[in-house]
Amino acid sequence: MRHPKDKQLAIRRGESDVVSAACGIETTAKLPLLGWLTFSTPGEYAGMRLDQVLAKLLPEYSRSRLQEWIVHKQVKVDGAAAAIKQKVWGGETIEVMPQSLPSERLHLGEDIKLDIVFEDECILIINKPAGLVVHPGNGNWQGTLLNALLHHAPQLSEIPRAGIVHRLDKDTSGLLVAAKTLTAQTALVRQLQARSVKREYLALVYGEVERNGTVDAPLGRHPTQRTKMAIVEEGKPAVTHYGVAERFPGCTLLRCRLETGRTHQIRVHLASIRHPLVGDSTYIKGAQKCAPELRALLSAFPRQALHAAQLGLEHPVTGEWTEWQVPLPEDMAQLLGNIRVEISPRPQAKEG
């Protein structure tokens, strides 16, 4: 057997030629179908914990995922179930079954149309419509983006959350990335953690925003209304940058850039500076000031006026920086068009 440090993995079913290349050195999209990976513990790792050794042998997977595999008996040492803190001394045979956990493979694919902006063997870029829930839960167990992904690419059943690494609220439209392999998913999660993924939104808010700015305020669950988020001292760090794209009487179109990706982040941050999103019934408090001719138009908009317009990231395999951009959905584009019509000067009737 070749040394694992040379990235040559021996697979018991004799199909090591498949473990090559489309999505990284180990093609994790196919690994779950091939069986156990087998390694011989290198001598220089003697005395180290098993999970530490696995992190060196399989750096494309997170430490927490490797530990989950150990706990769920997807790792063996010399044919016996292993323990996380178990030490190895060199020469042991380590076997790994790189699969997602059974609890992560309970959802079914559904034939739901996807607007796919980009797809290769490692990632999917999707333009999500407003009204589509990203992940099952809270009464939405079917008809979600996750179900649509499983129908489009059934192999995603072997990837946690069908490859989803970040979310958009149900009534937020726009770009979202999903991974098609465990390796790609780990790489994308690390980019999100490092805040290197570029995410820009267009948001129509109440009030006339005078200048560009930043909201840096921690977010957590609202202390009494648990379905809402709020700025709380013990919350997780959250940073939103915003800039003026277009001003109207009583409302402003903003470009928002996220450093972090907390639940409801843009919605809570903008509401905190008294510029709540048009249509956001969750975070609007009381009647909002706006031009009289726009009041009925803005109050009738049925969802938060928020669209993830631009997404940029480092491709998890090629390392190339790539960006995607999509236009406003029809409902927001129509709203802005109607606003421009309402505020445009009316032609004067000629006398006589």
C-alpha cells in the first residue's frame, strides 16, 4: 500500500483509480459509494491522538467531522472500533468510511424547479426565489431548496444538509452556493468562517439614508420573542456595511455587504438604525414616514425587499476567485419602477 502522505488512498473495493481528480485530490462525491479508505499510520505520528492523525491524513475534512465519524463507528484501528482520544504508535491499519451520518440523510428529493446560475462537479450556484424555504424545519418539512437539490443531484444525500453551507430567509431572493462534495463543503465553510466570501444584497429601506455606513452589533435570539433576532450583548459578532445605491422621497435603495452571516442580520441591523426593510412585518415598528404618494405602494409590498444580488468566492478546487451576479427579481424591479413613476414630474397641461 502506498503511503497516504503521497495522497494515494487504498480502497478495499479495488477502485482507487476513481479517487482522483474532478473535485480535489480525493473525489468525495464518489467516496461514500466506494467503501472504506485504508491507511497505514506513519511512524512520525507515533504517540498522537487518532483524531489528530486523521486531521493530517485527511486535511480536506474538518476535525469535528472526523470526530463524528469516530463516534459513529465509521473509523477502525486494526479492525476494531476506535475512540477519539485513542493514541496510535505507527504501523496500525486505519480504516475510514467517509459518509455523512444517517441522521443527515432523512430527506427526500422533490421535483422543484431550480434557477441554476452555475454548476460544475463541486459546487452549485442557485438563484433562489422569494417564498422558497432553504432547509426543512419549523413546519416546513417538504418543498424546500434542500428537497430540490436532492432531486437535482441525488448524490447530495451523502453530503450533510445536501451541501448547503449558508442560508437565505424564506422571503429573501438571490444567490446561494451549495457544495456537491464533502471536500468542497468543508472548503466553503472555512471561507465563510474566515469572512472571505463576498455577499452583496440590494435592500429597499424606509427613510432617506444620508451616507454610507457600517453596523457592528452582536446578534442573538430576542430575549422574549424567540422567533426573532435582536442586538444582544452576549450575541455573536455581526457586521453589515451599507452604501446608498439610489434615493427616493422617504425610502432608499441600499447595497449591503456582509462580513458575517447571522440569521436576519441585514434586517435587524438596518431596523436598529431606524431604516427597516420595506415589507418586513417582523421588524417594522409602527407606521413609517415616507412620501404620501409612495405610502400605499410601499405598505402593499408583501415581503422584505431584500435580494442577494452578488456572490463571490474562491473555487474550492481550482482556487480561482469567481463572482456571480443576478438582476433584481420581478417583484422588486416592478416596485422600484413604480416608485420612479410615482415621483417623476407630471407633465403640465397647456392652457387655452
